[in-house]
Amino acid sequence: MPSIAQNRASTDKSPRFRSKAAPGAAGLAKTTPYLNCSFCFILVKQTKEALCSASHSHTPCTTGRPGRLVSSPLSSLRPLHLAMCCRRQRGPDGTPVDGGRRRRRGCGAVLAVLALAAAAVVAFLESTAGGVSYTGDGWLHECAKWDAEGGRFLASTFFGGGVAEVRAGEGEERVVVADPDAAGRVALGLAVDAPRRRLLLVYCDRPPRFGYAALAAYDLGSWRRLFLTRLDVPGESTFPDDVAADEEGNAYVTDASGNKIWKVSPSGVLLGVIKNSTFVQRPGLRHNLVGLNGIVYHPNGYLLVVHTFGGDLFKVDPKTEAVHAVKVQGSLGRGDGMELLSPTRLVVAGTPSSRLVESSDDWETARVTGQYVGPVHRVGSSATVKDGDVYINHIVGFGLGKKKTHVLARAVFSPLAAES
């Protein structure tokens, strides 16, 4: 396919990248793999409305129109309602109720107190997580990997569209990749190709568009771009997510939308696509809304890939494209990024817990032997190993200002009893 090789892989014209902070995120991701954020928003909104109605048995909240009268035992929650509902209070006939203006003036102060209290709770939870905590621009950091030779963590900045490095003791990220040719894109999975001293980075479209898919490679010393290869076909809906490299330098990128794997050569040429009906074990949207996701290359010459909504683990031969569903004892549902801890042990990051999976027969079968429940207000999205310890990257950052606090939690897995 000469058009792909000639037009989509560039090797010599890439500029150096400025260590310039990536733009702040406009908000939480509005994309299907991260439903937790939307769920929390809806829950807060519904709670506010319930309290608003329940605490006004004779003075219902309205938005410029009369509301129905509500009598409920939840009226005892009136003080909490005053902290959550700032709308003008009206009586049954629609006229303002005395004291409504005073309540609205005091509401801002109460909300400020609640925000500070929430920040204090988050700070406490952060202190119990262990690992590495740092600040950076944007709410979301999808993937983080340890670069042993560089002595740093490297994290994809999602809406920032690049990569930031995090060094021990510094406490703040430094943006090292902000590629102008990928401006406006989302940076997702990344992999450190240590033998070739380069970083592989996956780019995709900003939601709600799901068309653009690309893989880039950057030199880990100079941050010069080595190639930027388009993977998508015009008119195709794609969601590229994670990437892994084999011993020869070939890269493999998962498509969470199309349940396929792109293969890219060490020089950035798209070599082909691995498709197999085995990747879809159960039909229906509820089992395939987010498909193939985390991927690792095993030293014995095959790929291990997790299917997020299906909870399946696949063993893929990249040479023959044969696919085998690993028989796993235990659940891998909502599994995301992965990392090999050893040839027989695999870490699967996810929500509500990350899991330790072990195999004694070269990944024909496997068993979930441990789990790690990280900070309860975070969403685990990727895993990496530093000096034998597992670190779970949590995609959502927290903070009241432009700078958000991000966490790479050191995972200690609790053993799970074997099923009889």
C-alpha cells in the first residue's frame, strides 16, 4: 500500500518540540470508555433535584414556573438542600417567598465551604494512596509508563494532545511532546520501546468524532519525531487506544471500537490489520461498547489483549494472526491498560479494581490471584512497573485551579482465594 507508506509516514521533517505546557482540558471526556465521570455528574444533579423538592413541603423550587407541592420525610434535609439549591424560592402561587434572596446570597458561601471540604477529603484520600502525586494541566491523563533509563514516568496528557514527564521529587509535570501536526487530537496509550530508545504514542479524534487514528514515535533523548502514521480508513469509525512493541520494533495498536489490531513497522509503515471473529465473544452493544483495549507483547512471541466490556483476555500470534481466548478463572470486566510483571504474571488496570493475573501454561489458561482497589475517587486506566513495584495510573485529576493533581498509586495486591 504505497499511498499509506508515502503519504502517512513522515520521518525527516518533524521539528523539535517545545517544553510548553499543554492547554488545559475543557472538561471531562465525553466518550464511552469513561462512563464513571458522566455517572457522577448525573448522580449529583439528581441528588440536588431530589433535595430541592423534598426540603420544600410548601415552598417548592422552580425555574420561573410554579412547582408541585411535595411532602416528604426528606424535608429534614433542608440544611443540605440550602447548600445545593441556589434557585429562587417561590410559593404555591408563584410569588417569591420571604427570605429567598437571603438564601441565595448565602448559597455561594455555603458552596465555597463545601468545595473546600471536598478538597480536604480528596487531599486525605491522596495521602493514603502511596506512590507518586504530581500536578499538571488538564483533568485527564490516560496512560503512564516508567522509562527506566531516563529515570522518569511518561504520561499521555489526553486533551493536551502530548506527553509529559514526571521525575521523583519535582512534584510537577513537564510537557516534552506537543506535536503541532497532532494539534487538536487526543493522546491515549503509550509504550516505551527501550531497545530503540523511542516512545510510541497513540492519537485519536476528540469525541464525539471517532475517525482519526494515528501512531507516532519520538526519540526519548531529543524528542524528535521519527514518524507519524495514519491508521484509519476514510469513513471508518475507530477508537485507537493502546500500543505495544515486539522485539523487532513492530508496533501493535488496539482499536476499541472496531475490535482489531493495527500492525506498524519499525519505520512507521502500516503493515496490516489483525481481525478475527474470536475477538467478539458475546454479541450486543452492552458487551462491545468498549472492545480491545490494553495490550502487551509477551517475550515468548505473542500478544495478550484485554476486551474491556467483554472481560475477555486474548492470546494473539502476530505472525499467523491466530487468536485464542484465554480461559480465565475470575473476572477481568472493565479491564483497561496492562503490564507484564513477569512472563507468568500480568497486571490489568481497571475499575473498580486492578487485578493480578497468573498463568502456569504459557497463557492458555489463567487465574485472577489478586486485586488492588485504589483511591475510591479515581479511575485506574493503565499500569507500569518500576523497580519491581506496580504503579496504577488514574485517569482523572482533581483540583480547584487550572493545575490538577494526578496520582500514580503504588499497588499492593490483596490475594484472592482460588475457586473450588
